[in-house]
Amino acid sequence: MKLLNGSELAEFIKERQAKAVRGLIQAHNVKPRLAIIQTKDDPVIDTYVRLKKKYGEELQVEVDVYRIDQKEAAVKIKELNIDDKTHGIIVQLPLADISETDELCNLVSPEKDVDALGKNPTFDPATPMAILWLLAGYNVDLKDKKILLIGKGKLVGAPLEKIFKTGGYNVTMADRSTKELNKLSIEADIIITATGSPSILFADMIKEKAVIVDAGVASEDGKTVGDVAEDVYARDDLTITPAKGGVGPLTVCALFENVILGARRII
């Protein structure tokens, strides 16, 4: 088994980003700042917000977390849009009331929409960027490969499908409602899964020597788990993200890449 170790790649990226932030502070007296709007109490969300805050501290990027009632979110976003010291704004998903997702994401100014979830984003979306960094970092060639994306979500599946199709790659989409998912998965050379449903992909659903990227996150019995079932990790022929330290660390890197870029643009 070959592991796609995102944590390893993240260390190199973090070093470069820290140097870039020091340059912004020393040369321009600009300290990059990220604002996170959180409307839902959830252990998985809390974990990701803590990771972002910690990563920001290590880079000297300010991270302001606003844990507010969703009714206050629109006003807060509008305030932050006109705050010159805030370079990036995230509406942390899922919201308490998911029916307002598009409405609130579209309120974020495109110049500060570092998650690229609103209309006309000017940044690349973080998790798809992280997945592409991970594949490139381990020399996984996408050309002439059958790629299966499981999950059509706003954060990962939908933007990644667009990127692959624009690049001319052979990509097929599936989700939890797809019938006979195993018939699609057993043909795929590369499987990227991001459903947030524990154990949606099992060992007998995967062809020999396939590449598996698990970008799913869910909470099960108090633990954070991915989409890939445990029996998949017993296979020694696969190239796969580890149970921890795969896409997640690079997603945080990609997000802060956008925050730093937002600060540079203002300069």
C-alpha cells in the first residue's frame, strides 16, 4: 500500500506560506485576516474550525471565529465585506438551517470568498485544490484514467467535476442515491469520495492498483471518520489517503493560500 500523505506535503507548503506572511507584515505592515461565520454546534465543524485557528496562528494569520445565531449571519457578512482588515470570509458549512446556504454564501464579496462558494468566485475552492495538490505531489497521472467522483456536494464534488471536465479528463459522478455504485467503482482507476457517509466504499468495490482519495468527513460513535470502510486498508495494492492526515491538512493549506492571496491583492 502506498499512502497519499497530505500531512507530509502540508509541512512544505506551510513553510512557504509562513515566509510569505512574514514578507507581507515586514514590507507592507499587512497581517492577513480570516473571518469564520459558524452557526451550528457540531463536533466535526468544531474540529475543523480549531484546525484553521491553530494553522493561522502558526503562520501569523489572524483568524476571527464568529459563533452566532444564523439570523445574525447576513448582517455580520455585510460588515466584514467592508472591513479593509479582513481578507477572507468563510461561511462554515453545514449551516444550522441549510436552506439558507446559497443565500448566505452569495452575500460574501467575491474578493473575500476564499472558499469559492458564492457567485463569481475569484479564488479556487480549497478542498478541490487540496486534492489536486495531493495527486500532483505523489505523481498520480490523471490522463487517460477513469475517474469516479462520489459525492455531488457544493464544497468538493461539484467544483472538482467542473475542474476535471474543463481539463478534458474522463470523469463520472455518483452519490449515495446511485444504484449499483459497485459497477462504477470497480471500473475506476481513481476514486475520489466526499459524501460524509461512513463506509460507503468497501474493498470488494475497488479494482486492483486503484488510487483512492477519501475527502469525506463524518462523525460516528464520537469519532471522526471518512467514507472508506476499514477493510479497504487491508489491501496492499492500493494508493490511498491515510485514515488521518490525507486531504484535511492540505485543505487548510489551500484555504490559507487564498487568504494570503486576498491580502496580496489588497496591497
